[in-house]
Amino acid sequence: MTGGGGAPDWLGDGYGHVWMPYTQMQTSPLPQAAVATSGTRIRLADGRELVDGVASWWAACHGYNHPHIVDAIKTQADRMPHVMLAGLANEPAFILAKRLSMLTDHALPRVFFSESGSVAVEVALKIAAQYWHNQGQGQRSKFISFRGGYHGDTFATMSLCDPADGFHAAFQGVAPAQFLADLPVDGAAEEGLSQLLAQNGHRTAAMVVEPLVQGAGGMLFHDPGVLQRLRRLADTHDVLLIFDEIFSGLGRLGTMLACDQAAVRPDILTLSKTLTGGTLPLAATLASEKVFDAFQSDKLEHCLMHGPTFTGNALACAAANASLDLFMHEPRLHQVQALEDRLVPSLAPCRDIPGVQDVRGKGAIGVIQLDIGSFEELTWLRGRFVDAGSWIRPFGNIVYLTPAYGIDDGDLATLTGAILHVLPEWSDKFGKAA
Ligand SMILES: *Cc1c(COP(=O)(O)O)cnc(C)c1O
């Protein structure tokens, strides 16, 4: 059913009821009505097809509707969509836990399942805090996070995000205060962090970082050396180290885990976004045996005090197992490498457009940083990208591509072509200086 202008009736009707995420609903245009997906394409209700440059918030790493994942979900749905995990085991969750442990060469062999990235980070924080509490060090209740970082939208994770990113300005004073540090990118920053730890390590449970790329904070990259310095400092000052690989993990940067590139293991690690290939909500928090051991006791109150209703959901775990299969059956990591070779070179001509500040990338991530002045500009850009047949959704001061790893040359050319076509118009329209 379509109403006026080709828009389906459900779109306008439902817009009066669905509270859209991160959207000023008074001024935003209506969302595009998506009706079907396939590979790297999104079909709209009016018949247009967009080439997807976002992979649905960075999650659909194999493209949409991959038959291997769809089949796994259908088979599991027929057999047993879900049973509670407490007291009952299900095969997809138990197999997945071992496979995730294998990704870390069993350095992090204990896996806790939840349904979203934010909750996986919350669980990581609770594990870290209770790790110390169980050992009589309950005063270690603070966390250290880093400028440019983003770790989620729930209260504790908000307290780890860089306040300058502006996601959570309304909640300052509500979320608990933590320590915000500069990433140890050089000797001076390392010394600063070392001093913070010397003064406050005794009341710190853990440091939390996104390895190699800070995503929602603006797609900011750093070297593997940063992770090695963090590991060293964590060991020296005896605090736990948490790697939030919700964006960086599972191939996005060319290795199954970003921390593989630094040959460093954290004590706790989180995964989500790409975990089910972008099909179903699922997240995992992995912990080392050292961390797990602190919960082993004859006292019930020493066990991990967490258990979401849908933890270990069989349907989502079946999708995740199928997604992991695809990293073995299809040349995913080679595809990411090939993307890395093409992405930034194909975006490099943007450097000559007045108002473009930087072009950068790594793995299956390409980023153009703009001198962007207003939200109006973002909204205008988003609309123009759709007009150009692409689904590209700039935020903050960046336009970026995080496509499916196996996107073909033609669709990639549509995406980069849209950017090279739209940015000069933006530059003219909004009077950007060279
Ligand atoms: C997206 C993201 C989160 C939050 O995940 P949700 O599923 O949106 O709750 C946490 N950390 C990082 C690094 C992320 O990119």
C-alpha cells in the first residue's frame, strides 16, 4: 500500500509512534522506507536501490541476506529459537563460546553472552569491578578511558565516552565520573598515563580502550604500539585491561581481532556489531582464566552477578556461528586487504576539495574529515548521497565508508563516485575556503 508521493502508509503512520535513534524528529526528514536487502544493496519502497556504504552501523560485514547465515537462522528457528541459559544449555551458544575463545588462542577462554554492545561493555565493567571485590579490593571502583573513545549508550558506558563527542552531554552529572586520559601515542602521553595510574591505580579496576580505531568518536586511528604501552602500564600498575573490539573486531581492520596486530591480549574483550554478520542482536564479553578464577569459590556471592533474559539466545548464536564459518569458507580477510588497497586511494582526490581536512583509512574503513559547520550541512549531505544512489550517513565531522568486506568494484565505485560528486557541491554551497 502506498500513500501520496509513493511513500507507504506505514511510514507516515508509524512515524507518529516510533522514537527514532539520535534523531531530532521535529526537523529531520522522514526516514527512507527500506523494504528489502540483498548483498550490498538496500531497496526502497519507491523502487530505488541504494548501494550500502555503512553496512547498517558497521555490522553487515558479509553483505545482506547471505544464504549461509539465513539458512542457519531458519534451521535453528524451526528447531528451537530460544531457551533460557541458566540451567539449560543450547548447542549454538556452547559451540560459539569455544569458537570465540579460539579467536584469542584461548587466552580469553571464558565467554559471557548478551544482546548489545553497550551491555557487553557493562558486563566487562562488572566483571572487572567484581574481580577486585572478590579479592577484598572493593575500593577499585573507577575506570580509565580515553579521549576520542566511545563505548555505548547505557549509563556506565556513557561515563567512558569522551564528553567532547557530545553524544551524552545531557547526562553529565548523572553518569558516574571516571578518569579520562590521552591515548599513550608517544612517550609524553605514556608518562602522563603512568602518573595517573601511580596516583589512582589503587582505586582503578580497569582501563578501557577501542583497539586501533576509535569509531563513533570520529574514526580516529592509532598504532599497535599504543596497545603494547597500555598492556605494559596495566601490568606495572596491576589494573585490568579491557579491549572494546565491538567495531574493530571480526575482520574490519584486516585481522580477526584488531589486537592481533599488536600481539597483545587484554584481560577482557568485547565483541558485537559484526558478530552475527549484522542479522540478529548478540554480543560477547570474553575473559582470561586469571579473571575467571577470581569468581571461583564456595560462596554464591562470588559468582558473576549478571544474567540477561536472552543471554545465549540460540537463534543469534546460530547466526554468529554461520558468520564465523564465512571467514573460513570465503576469502574475507583477503577482501578486507584488497579494500584497504583501494579505499583510500579512490577517496584521495577529495583532498583537493576546499573544506576537506583529511582523508584516511585502514582495513575496510575509509574516512573523509570535513570542516563542517552545522547540522544543516550533515542533513543536506545525507539527502544528496541518497539522490546519488548511495547509502552514506555522515556524522560529526566525517563522511565515511564501512562497506561489506566483499563489496564488488562496481558498487564500491558507486560509493566513492557519490562522494567525489557530492563533496564539491557541498564545498560550493556552504562556502568552504581552500
Ligand atoms: C557500537 C559500539 C558500542 C555499543 O554497541 P551497541 O550495540 O550500540 O550498544 C560499544 N563500543 C563500540 C566500540 C562500538 O562501536
